[in-house]
Amino acid sequence: MGRYILRRLLSVIPTLIGVTLVIFLFQRLIPGDPAVAMLGERATEENIARIREQFGLDRPSFLDRDALAEGDLAGFFDSQYSRYFGRLMRFDLGESIHRRIPVAETLKERFPATLELSLLSMSIALLIGIPAGIASASKRNTALDGVTMVGSLIGVSMPIFWLGIMEIMLFSVFLKWLPTGGRLPTGVEIQSITNLLLLDSLLTGNFAGFVAALKHIILPAVALATIPAAIITRMTRSSMLDVLQEDYIRTATAKGLSLKVVLFRHALKNAFLPVITIIGLQAGSLLAGAVLTETIFSWPGIGKWVYDSILGRDYPIVQGVTLLIAIIFLFVNLVVDLSYAILDPRISLE
Amino acid sequence: MEETKFEINGLEDFAVREHRSLWIDAWRRLVANRTAMVGLIVVVLFLLSATFAHFFWDYEPKIDLDYGAKLLPPQLIATEEVDIHLFGTDKLGRDIFRRTIHGGWNSLRVGLVAVSISLLVGGILGLLAGFFESIHMNFWESFILMTLLGFALGMLPAWIARQFFQAILFALLGAGSVVFDRYLNGKKKHRLYIFPALGAMLAALPGLMVGPMVALVCGVVGLLIGLLLSKPVGGELFSNIVMRIMDIILSFPSYLLAIAIVAFLGPGLEKGMIAIGVVGIPVYARLARSAVMSVTQKEYVLASHAVGESHSRMLFRHVLPNILSPIIVQATMGLANAILSAAALGFLGLGAIPPEPEWGAMLGDSYKYLSSGAWWAVLFPGLAIMLSVLGFNLLGDGLRDALDPKIRL
């Protein structure tokens, strides 16, 4: 077990280095001179020089063979990538081109909004997906099963940006029940503790603030939860169906145990392993989906920020956020793998 | 020959059913599956309408403008003032029905090309990785692999010292390692010293011509390469390298990587196709590899190996046909995902360049005048995306049931 965990932890390191490499290579994709592309055609010489210096664009990408030919071993390793990597090691993600604010600083400010949205969406997805999957599997080939399966297929096929727009159209433009976007209406203040507004407002006993925050978060959360909910439903159903065919389930039923006990005590425990993997994978697509959802609902998280940065060609921000999301995704899946090993003793024996 | 024929004749009473191929069988199961047929019909309708519209119904997006007919709701009957607008018009007075039909050509094309890219590259990589992971490479395959490996690794010292011929020297070293392994089998112990020493020499001596520091660095690199080349690596290493690269691509959540790539490349349909295609490669590589590895354990592959069939014959006659069904299913579902990702790119303004019609871009456009209450400008392009994606998903589900009755629940 210990060895398995260690091996799994070590296996993340080369992948992480690969990820930084991919993100570093992004800026090679920019057509033309990256410094000019970043600043626009009318940039002054001075600014271009500043960007070149800041990104080390005057240095070679990986290794400097000219320095080596002159006998300079340290200069050989002084390259764009090694500088980039060194900055990353110091948690320095560069700074925004337009606002000249460190990316990491804004990230700290904006990340809680995305985290709150993702957590709520995942909770909604789990609350819908797991019961629906269990019900569908236990009432196989009934109308309920059919409706659930068709519903989950539609959910999987749903373009969430379209769903978000339709939600705004219905609930905000026509019915005027809910706000079209943002995180809080102007005038409402919530004392920040964790920066998760729903939690903070509850902790400070600010009920009006809680309702206001809830009204703002509910539409984007539902849009973002659609695809994970559908996928979790399908996975829970098929995993439960697999388990329900096992001999020990037949034995349990033959013993005269009630359906409830068989389903929840015997079947669910074993059916849950593949579902956990899927939940881990969905965490990544939630963060990716946040780019679309936050854009539609003007949610002040990292997704909306990425969208604005793409439009503004603020490349360091796109690089920084993509890196952060990839790292989170990697670690969520690491945790899933490790929890798998704890839940299923057979894994670590392999 | 005569004997077997006789036997089959004898069995005729027994085998009442005529011979049917797997594919015909699967087709019959597919036709019998109602939801799959709905999916198939939806898919065919979308493909036909998009193709026919592109070739037989002219549309010039650049001159399509009519401010007089701005934001009209759906109009089913023509009156004196307004034409028929089945889906209404957008803020530039363009007919949304027409743009939705024509947009299909762009949206579906992105999906098809992207999936072809991921299928081709990922499929071939996975096929080779899985095959050589479970079946030993023969002399010539090993020879080619090691020569290429030596050449690729040799590029590093060659680049550092600006001496291209070093790469060729290392390619020869790689080839030598295979020959050594085959013909000088008795002296296995020595090669752990011989090859690193040779490698260091091959790199350091030419490096000396450039400078002492270059010789030092090249020597160290050459030593390491020599160590790597000292024993011919099997298919396992190849498979490992391929799968590690796939892991790196997979560690970016779904279309985020595609969005990032296109954000840097700049918008455009073709760039979107490539980005979505590249991002999809690992899925097919993993699937193909695991399918190949399970097939190569089967008796018929072992038998063909035992009777001495060539590797290429084994690969194309026995392995490839038997891994097709999971790949076909995945490709169908992958099409659904690719269309979704393409629409997402279009929505973010990274897909088709306006005024070219594309479903995602149309949505991104109409989203900007949402408060005007023009629901039709939002509803129909989105519905087109959802229905086409749903069609491919339904078809994929049905294909899985039809092609692999064993896993049918």
C-alpha cells in the first residue's frame, strides 16, 4: 500500500513537467513575433523591449549552444524555459500585459468564485446523479428507467452555453425572477472569511446576503451541473447493474433481505468505485466548463477572466490559469486513485 | 478440401442459420434498436441537409444583410411586408433558418475532421504500442526502432555541437546494439562498458573541434545515450513513451486545452479542427492499446504466431479487425464531443470568422442582444447543436449494443 502510494505520487512529477512544457510551448504558437502580438501593432519599441526582457524572448527556447561554444556552461542552461520553470517554482506566473498586475495575485482573488460555483455544481450533480442512477438500475426496463436514460443522454448532449443562455432568457428576461449575472447585487455586502459567499453569509448570520448570493449562483450552477449529473447517472446505473448480477446479491435477496438493504448495504458499496473515478474526471470538465458558464453569467471567477484575456490577447493570464486548472485536475485524479487504493485492497496488490 | 466440404454438408441440418458476417449481424441488431434508429435518422438528416445546402443552395454570408428585416420573430406565412422566416431573423436581418442549415456544414465538418485526426494518429499509435507491448519485436523491427531511437537521441549532441553527422553516428550505434545482441550473445556483460564508452567518444571527439566545453557536455550526453542504447529496448519502452505523452495531453481537462491552443493560434475553423483533433488523440490511443492487448492474448493470435505468420499479417488480418468495434463506437461518441467542443470554440469567438455561419458562433452573436427578448435567435442554433450531438450519442449507444452483444446489459 505505502509503496503504491509513493509510486503513484512520483509518477505525477514527469507529467507535471510535461504540462509546464506544453504550457510554455503555447507562446510559440502565436503567429509572428510574440512580443508584437502581445502588445499590438502600435506598441512602442520600449514596451516591446520590456516584454522581450520579461519573457526572456531574447534568449533561446531551451538550451543556448552559442554560450556553450564560448565555454560558458551556466549560460548554456539559461534559456526561456529554464527561466519560466524557475519562476513557476517561486509561484510566479508572470504579470498581466495590460494591467501589469501579477497573475497569481488576481488568481487568488478570483479563484474562490470559481471554486464556489464548481463545488455547488458538483453537489447538485451528485444529488441528482447518484439517486437517479440507483433508481434507474433497480427499476430496470421500466418507464422510470427509460425516462432517466433519455434524460441523461440529453444531458450529455447539452451545449452548456446554450442551456445557460436559455436559462437567462426564461428566468431573467421573460419571468424576471432571477438576475442575469454577477455574483452579488450592488449594495449587498458579505463579510469575507473564506470568500465563498454562500458559506460566509451563513457564518456571519447574514440571511439576506445568503438569499441574494443564492439567487445569483443558482442558474450558473445548474447549467454547469448538467453534464456531470448526466454522466454520473449513467455511470451509477451501469455500475449498479453490473453489481446486481453478482452471486452475492442473489444470495442476499434469497436470504430475505429487504430491497433497501440489498441495494444500499450490499450493492452500492461495490458499485461506487467506478463512480468515484468518474467524479474525479468530471472535476476537470467542471473547471473547463467554467470558462463557458462564467462567460455567460458574468461570474467573476477565473473562467470569465480567461475569456476576457483571450479576447484581450493577454497571454500570461491564459497560460497561468490553464496551468492552475491542469494541476488541480492532476491532483484531483491523484486523490481519486489513492482513495481507490484505500477502498479496494486489491488495487495495491497488483 | 473435399473432406471439409463433406463435413460442413453433414452439419447442415444442425446449422439451420445461413452464414452471416459480423457486420451484417450487427446491422440487423442496430435496425432492431429503436433509439439507435432515431439517432441514425437524425445524423443522416443533418449530414444530408448540410451537404446539400453547401452544394446546391447558394449562400453568400458576406452580402447577406437586411436591416429592414431586423430581429423578426418566426414567420411561417409570407405577407406583403415580410418573407417567410421559419426561424426568424437576427440583428442584421439574416434568415436564421438559412444560416442554421448552412452553419451545419461548418459545425459538422469541424467534428468530422477533428475526429479523423484523433482517430488516425491515436489509433495507429495505440495499435503499435499495444501490439509490440504484448508481442516480441523481431530482428528487423528492433533494428529499425533502435536506429531511429539512436538517431533521435543523437540529434541532441548533434544540435549542441552543430555537427549533424553525430546523429548518424548514433543511429549506427543503435543499429549496432541490435546486431551485437543477436550475433555476439556470449559477451553480454561487456556491452555495459562498451556502448557508453563508444557513445562518449562519438560525441566528444567531434565536439572537440568546436570547443572544450562543448566536448565535455557532448561527452556526458553521449555517455548517457550509449548507456540507453547498450541493450535493445523492446516494444514496452516504445509503448511507455507513447502513453506518457498521452497522459500529459490527458491531464488538461477536455476542451480547455483546445481553447488554449486556439487562443494562442488565433481564431479560425481549421485551427479549431486541428486543436480539437490533437486533444482527442489520447482517447483513441488508450482505447486501441488496451483493445489490442486483450486481443493478442486470444488463441487465434497465438496460433497465427505459432505457425509463423509475419507480424504485419498478424496485425492487419487478426488484430485490427477485432479491435474495430470499440473504436467505431468511440469514434461515433467522439463525433458528438467534437461537435460540442467546436461549438464551444465558436461561441467563444475562436471558431468560424464572421460572417461565416456556424452554430456556436451564431449563439455567441445572439447572446449579445439577449435582453431584446429575441428567443428565436438563441433557440434554433442551440437546438441544432443539441440535436446533432444527441443523434451521434444515440447512434453510438446503439452501435455499442449492436457490435458487442456480450456487454449488452
